[in-house]
Amino acid sequence: MTDALEFYGICICMIILTIFFLSTPYCVFSSHRPITHQTPAAVHGLLHSPTVSTDTLLRSRASANARLSRVFRLSNSLVDPNLAVHAVFLRQCRALLQAAGCWMHFSGVALQAVELALLGITTPFHVFVRAVTLCTVIGGLLDPHTSSASNNIDIVMSRITCLRLLSRNPEPIPEHLLAVLNASLRRLLPDIEKYPNPLDFVIPVCAALWRVVAVTIAHVHEDAAACEAFRDFSANPNILPVFHAPRRGGTSPSVENYINESLRLHPPIRHITRHIFKPSMLTPFLPGILATRIPPRINTEFADIESAQRSAFRSSGSPPEAYDAARFLHSPRVSDVLAFGHGPLKCTAANWAPTAAAVIVGAILNRVNGVTYQIVRGGRVGGREGWDGWMVRKLA
């Protein structure tokens, strides 16, 4: 009888161990079909559920951003779920934004950046806008004492775009690409104590900001009223009131309206990904010591920012796929613009970035105005890619 009980006991233990070892890879590598959230309410629920702690939100974001860590070797809270890392990164970002509080200085830096990027030859539009944006961000936000050599600017932005595209594939990334990027960026931001890893700050700001600038210029450069609004804004020392104020007695969009429409129609980050961790379905059936060792199931969920923003403005007059800054005059629901995220992990620069983008757009339109340089339209409005045919042409 004892032998039989031992045999059955051994069989039960073997079954439990088999289930444990088989379930581990299953839980790690399998997940349900990804869920996509396409309405503002659903996006709000994913990015800021009242029942979910900040610690869990950080873990969800960091896991989904693992490819950024793999490709760029970031060390900020975009890829590290540690609460202390998050607190330090927030404090550093807020200090930078507070120090860069003089918009007139930022505007002057933007005008200088435009002159630096105009090489006296015809230049691809996206290369030009990327250079102006990074040069302005470095001189106006990160380090006003640095020297922005144009060749380093171009290398940094082109390598960031290249590595982002390569990150979509599982194949190993050539090490030299990141090495060249970091070497060029270090020449632009030489303060090692302040910026031990400059990409921690450049990636969150420049990678999105230049596309907001490019999209806005693409839509407004042939609109005389819009160009006038941005040039007046750029020349006015009282920048913030002019940024917010509608023009022509409230009948014409403000500069802020144009920027919000760019963010609504072409959000620089179209999809925000989160990993949702759930206990294994086997956990309730296993002893505690084994249950705690089974990795959770990982469900992938996407916040479809582009679809959510278009659905929010379906009743605003113009079709949601049309660029119409005037829609914000009639239904000014800026809260429905989710381009900077939502909730506790919303982008720290969400209030700063729209004004910064407007300043850069104004600086470019002041100089590239059809007199010495003109913008040549391409086939479509792009994103990180897709600017084929768009040029900044030097006129005779």
C-alpha cells in the first residue's frame, strides 16, 4: 500500500512539474491576439485606468518599449520601470523646461538654426526640417553653450531614423550605427556629467517634434493667412498670448489651432503600445511556490491615437481626414488631442512642445518664403519616411 501511495505521489509531482516547465515558455512567448483601442474613451482606459498603479503603468510601458532599449540603449523611464529612475527623469526634464522659459531666446535660436541649415543648395525637405529642429532643441533647450555643427546634426537625425526602422526587425543591429550616432551626439552635447546618455533626452523630444514641424509646414506653406499668422507670431515678443489668440476677431485660426490640427491629423506617434501582465491560467491549480515562479501572460494592447482623434472630431464640421485648423474655433476640444499620451505617463513636454513647434515653423516660414528659397511639394505628407519629392529649393 505504501509503495502504491509513493508511486501515485511521484506521478502527481511529475505531472505538476511537467505542467510547470511546459507552461513557462508558453506564458513567456505566447499571448492573445493584440487588442487595438480606437476611441478616446478606450485609449483613456488603457493609458490611465484608475485601478492601476503608476508602478504597473511604468512596467507596462517599459516592457512595450524594449526594442528602444535594444536599439538605442536608453536608460530613462521609457524603458526602465523603476520608480526612482522615473522620478529622476521627470525632475531632469522639468528642470530643462523651466530653464528654457524665455521664448524670445528660443525663437532667436530657431532663426539661427534655419540659417545654419540653408546650405545655398536645394535640400530634401525632411533633412532640412530635422536639422533645424535638432539644432533649435540643442541650443534652445538642452545646452545653449554648445556649437551645432551641421554635419553632426545630419548624422544624428539620419541615424535615429535609420535605427528606429531597423528596430522593427528581430535581426541584430550593426553596432557601428549606434556608435557613430553617439559620437556625433556627444560632439553636440559634450557635458558628460549632465548628459551621461544624451539619447535619453534627444529621442523623446526631437524624434517627434520635427515631424510636427514638417507636417504643419506641409499643410500651411501655400495658405497665405496661415503663413501670415506664423510670421506675425514669430516676430512678436509676446509669444504665448499670440500663440493662443484667434486672429481677425476670432474668425481665423490661431497658431495654436494650426499646431493642434497637425497633431490631430498626423500624430507623431500613431500607436502607443502597452504590455498587460496577467497571471497564468494555471496559477490557481498549483502550489504557492510553483505558482509564483510561472511568468505572467503578456497581452499586447495598442492605443490607436490617429483613429481615436479622428473619431473624436467626426461631428466638427469638416471631414475628420481633412486638415482644417478652423475646426478648433467651433469645437475647441483640445483634450481630445491625445498625441502626447494621457494620464500619469503623459509626455512631460506636452505643454511646451506645441509652442516650440510653432516657433520653429514660424522661423522657417520667415526665411523660406518664396523669395530666396521655396518649398517644393511632394506626392504626400510623410511621417518618419514618405517625404519623396519634397524639397527646399534655392531660387536663382
